[in-house]
Amino acid sequence: MEFINREAVERIASRIGKPVKVDRATMTGDRGRYARVCVEVDLTKPLLSQYKVEGRTYYIHFKGLHNICTECGKYGHSVKSCHLLFKPSPPPS
Ligand SMILES: [Zn+2]
């Protein structure tokens, strides 16, 4: 088990969006390897899926947002219909 300090959690949260609240169990270290933070995010911008702090990569999971594309990081479509993977076919000539 590792303890994620509050400073690192707040640093990651502020990279995701506007931190609203840090879970009480996260602050006391009760949540172990997980930190739970309430963050206000701008869904028109790509969401961060991982963040590196001091050489260590932390993976970010967005609870309550199910339609996030893992390819471009945007909300509103799945990777199956991502415009980055499937470019529209050229119009018939
Ligand atoms: Zn996409």
C-alpha cells in the first residue's frame, strides 16, 4: 500500500479541472492506493487519463462519466466512433 499525499492529489486534480472537494478517506489515507476527488471539468476539452508525479504514473478514472473516448479523451462518444480513428470517407466523385 502506498499513501498518496494530499498535495499530489490536489496537483493532479487541478490538472484535470477545478477541484471542488477531496474525499475525507483520501485525506486520512484510508483509501490506500486510491484517491477520490470531486472535480469540476470542462467536457468540451479532452480529459486527462493519466498524470506523472515524480516519475510515477497515476491513472485517472472518471466516475459518473461513461461516454469518454479513450483515444482522444473527449466526452460524448466512445472509442468505437472516434473521429481520430475513423476519418469520414471522401465524398463520391
Ligand atoms: Zn474520440
